[in-house]
Amino acid sequence: MTSTRRTHRLALRGNELLHNPRWNKGTAFTIEERKEFGLRGRLPSRANTLDEQCGRAYAQFQSRGDAIHKNTFLHSLKEQNWVLYYGLIARNLKEMTPIIYTPTQGDAIAQYSHLFRRSEGLFLHFPDKDKMEEDYLEQTKGRTIDLVVVTDSEAILGIGDQGVGISTAKSAIYTLLGGVNPSNTLAVVLDVGTDNQDLLNDKLYVGWPHKRVRGKEYDEFVDKFVQLVRKHHPHCLLHFEDFGVSNAQALLERYNDTHAVFNDDIQGTGAVTLAALMTAVGVTKSTLADQRIVVYGAGSAGLGITRQIRDAMVQADGLSVEEANKRFYLLDRFGLIKSSLPSDQIRPAAHDFVRPAEEWDGVPQNNKGETGLLDVVKTVRPTVLIGCSTQAGAFTKDVITTMKEGAERPIIFSLSNPSRLVEVDPKDANDWTGGMALLATGSPFPPAKMPNGKKDYIIAECNNALIYPGLGYGALLCKSRRMTDKMIIAGAQRLASLAPALKDPDDALLPDFDVAPHVNFEIAVAVAEQAFDEGIADVSWGKEETRKKAEEGLWRPVYEEYKFDKDGVDW
Ligand SMILES: NC(=O)c1ccc[n+]([C@@H]2O[C@H](COP(=O)([O-])OP(=O)(O)OC[C@H]3O[C@@H](n4cnc5c(N)ncnc54)[C@H](O)[C@@H]3O)[C@@H](O)[C@H]2O)c1
Ligand SMILES: O=C(O)C[C@H](O)C(=O)O
Ligand SMILES: [Mn+2]
């Protein structure tokens, strides 16, 4: 339904208004507005409601045969009219989120240069580093910026170095699921080159065709950008997405104390996985501390998840850090991370979790001394197996059935994206465990059939989009200058408290994506309240008003009324 909430004073008229996606209403401009803004002759006669427009756009969407064409259709809708774009997707959340986000957006990013029509957001090119402030201000002057989503595109989902991409999709999810005003967000690509030879060979590649800049020059470039954000938008949340693993961790540590920075792959993934695990241990009537956890793929996500769960064991179950560390067995491309590996094969963030080599005497290893997943599973008998390795099919039938021998209800999360990279298809994991596994995946999967006529098992979508929009909205709502570990845990706890499996152990471990806006709202309230408790909220209102303020601050895709004003908004 078209509803009018506020009146905006706009200095834009005619084509300028029709071509501005923030303000354009297309056929939904009222007859009055058409007169006032010089649109009468520029539009066909009949005025539509937003619902009517959504109906038409939905039919057009459906006529696009495959997911990537649906993705480009929605993308061009976003270039035309934000209210219609978000309004349409909000009305069809389950169907359309996988199109504008994971898994389809992964393919769209891989084909970015070929699908390219129009740019969006801010591109900061390494060769123009001396003009960075000028370029930044050109895009942001006169605007309120609450949120900056930045990528250097080195580790896009599980598909690696893509040169440019991802920040616009993550930013759209903040609006769609978090209610963040899209005009107050800025999606940034730091184009520091690419090591993807296919892109470098591609004449149509739109990024800077150069090997990735690394080391001191890279650090200085990123630092220059972060300092610009701090200088011009000191209160905004700075969200890092899909940086390469060593930069991701280092950047988070470098800026965490001085600005509200957030690494989605490390912290967002850690938080959503913690929530799913809290629910799963509720189903098995055990505690986090009772688990033996194998993490397969110790990169940004794997290490972020490990540390998040470790910290929760310490906080919730009273373990010492050392005791909690011992609950984990991490594997990376050189097999189990154990003390006999050369030091350059163990990332600094993994140091707490290195297994003593002696513990593995007598366990089979290859001629390089590496211990593989199956032997780890046979030895450890894990209760929890988490995959974030980008290795499709790595959780073989042997691995899963061996795990099942030692755990009545094995907890198996295959989190690699997009769908084709999943470590085990949840349908197989379900079949191989006789329907006993507690399952979650990073991309959406259909429910699994259960034996003995039991109802289908809904596979929880353990994707950071179920929590990061709420974490972010909570932080920016109370203008917190930091995103603390406790704020993140508060968000994860709130998410877990909304899980269907809490009421019915045969139900999903996480809430469904069709209620993701509600879920993220609840997370935002919990996060902002926690910021108040820590004394780092920086607003004139108090903790008790959080829910009301969160409600008032939500951006919704509805048309509002416009009046012409030559001194009004002109962008
Ligand atoms: N579900 C989610 O919300 C979510 C969030 C973040 C990342 N992910 C997914 O997790 C995967 C990893 O993402 P990331 O950001 O951590 O990337 P990353 O590159 O930081 O980590 C991947 C790790 O897997 C390791 N690896 C590669 N081959 C391996 C093998 N054969 N055995 C064991 N380990 C191996 C790599 O060495 C690396 O350390 C991606 O597919 C990504 O889409 C999912
Ligand atoms: O983008 C996603 O779907 C989740 C995650 O951030 C990823 O890198 O896979
Ligand atoms: Mn990511």
C-alpha cells in the first residue's frame, strides 16, 4: 500500500528527479506532484500505487529465465527507483534475497565486467591515491553517512580474487533486513589491482588491470581511506567485507580501538554461527563446553567462528581461556594445525589453537607429516563439525558416518558459499545420519526429507546476513564509537533466543530468512542496549528508549510526499 509518512522538500525537477533513484517514484508520482515538479508530460497518464508497481515488476522479474538475469533485472530496478526495488524484494524476501545476495550475487560479481551497465558507490583507485580525499568528498559532500561498507575484493565469498565487487550487495542487505536508510550508506571498492589472471587477460575487465598492491603501499592506501572516514564521518560504522585473510585480521586489530569497525567474515560469521551452535547444544541438552569442535578451513570465517565460540565458552560456561582453546581442532590446507607444522603454515590468529604434535603420535599422516580430516574425526570423535574451507564435498560420507558413530546428534555446519562450494549437501548429511544430524549451511538449501514420515527438516541458513544488519543498525543507532565483543555476543544471544528449535527440537536451528527483518531489529535493540551498558553510546537519549528510537529510525520502502523548494535537497 502506498502510505505517506513525511514530506520532503526537493530542489530537483523534471528528468533530474525521474533519474534519481532515491527520489524517483515513476508512475507513482501523484497528479499534484507531476504538476509541481514538471513531470506531467514526462509520464504516462495513470498514477499507480506501490503495490501496483510491485505487481508489474514481479511479473517482469518472473519472465527473466535464470537467476543471473533476475539479478540484472533487480539491479537495474535499483538504479531506477529505490522504494520500488526494496518494496518489491521486501514483499518477496525468500524468493529474491538469494537473487540479489548469496548465492546469485557471487556469479554476478564474477561476471561484473561483462554485465556492467552503470556504476554504484565509490571506487578508490590505487593510481589516484593522491586524489583520494577529493574523490571521497565528491561522493559524500552534503550527505549524512552512517555506514560505510568497504571491500578490496581479494576473497569474495569462496570464489576468490574478483578485483571489484560485493560492497553494494552487502549494503543493500543493511537496508532490506536492517532498515538502514540507503541514502546514508556508502559502498566502497578499494581497487588495489587483482592477482586473478583471467581478469587481467580480459579486455573488458573494468577494474585497474594491475597486479595487487601489497605490503607497505597497500597498508598506507587503506590507512589513508580509514583516516578519511574517521575525519569526515567519525560516527559511522566501517564494515569490512571479503578482504584476504591476513589483511582482514590485521585491519580489524589495527582500527578496532579507535573506530567502530566490523569485519563481517570474522565477526558476523562468528556471531551467527555461535547463535546456531547455542541452539544446537540446547537440542542435545549439553553446553558449549561439552563440545569437541572440528573447524575445517581456518581462514577469516573459521578463525572468527572459533574465537567467538571460545569466548562464549569462557563467558557462559566459566572455562578458562586455555581450557576452552583445547575444545577446538582446526584444519587448513596443510591438514590439522599442530605444533610440528612449519611456522609459516600457522596464522597468528590460530596460535591459541595449535594442537601438540605428540598428541597425534600413532595417528596416520601423509609423507609431509599432515593429518587429514577423516583421521582427525576418527581420533577426536567430534560433536561439532564446521566447514568454511571453500572445498566442495570435503565432508565425505566416510567423514559424516564416522562422526555419527561418536555423536548421537552430530552438529554439522557447512558454511562455504556459494551453494556449489558447500562441504556437504545437507540432504546427504541428513541421509547418512538417518536424520539425526543438526544442520546448517551458509547458502539457502531446501528442507531435507526425514525417515519414518517425520516432518521435513528445515536447514538453517547460517549466513552472517541474519545478524550483521542488526549488529550494524544497533551500533549506528546509538552512535557507538566501537563495536565491542560484548555487543556482538548480545546480538548472537538475541538471535539464538528467536530460533525455532528452541520450541521444537525438530525445527530449524535459526530463524527463517523470511523473518530476517524482525530478527535483525531485535538484534539491533540488544546491541544498542549493550552499548549503553558499556557506556559507549553517544546519543542524548537513554537506554530505556532504545526500542522506540530503533522503531523510529527504520527506513521503510514507502513513498513519501514531496514539495518543491528551491533550497531543498538537490541530490
Ligand atoms: N555462511 C557465512 O555467513 C559465511 C561467512 C563468511 C565466509 N563464508 C564462506 O566460508 C568460506 C571461507 O571464507 P573465508 O572468508 O574464511 O575465506 P578464507 O580464504 O579466509 O579462508 C578459507 C580457508 O580455507 C582453507 N582451505 C583451502 N583449502 C583447504 C583444504 N583443502 N582443507 C582445509 N582448508 C582449506 C584456506 O587455506 C583458508 O585458510 C567461503 O566459501 C565463504 O563464502 C561463509
Ligand atoms: O556473503 C555471504 O553470503 C556470506 C559471507 O560474507 C561470505 O563471504 O560468504
Ligand atoms: Mn563475506
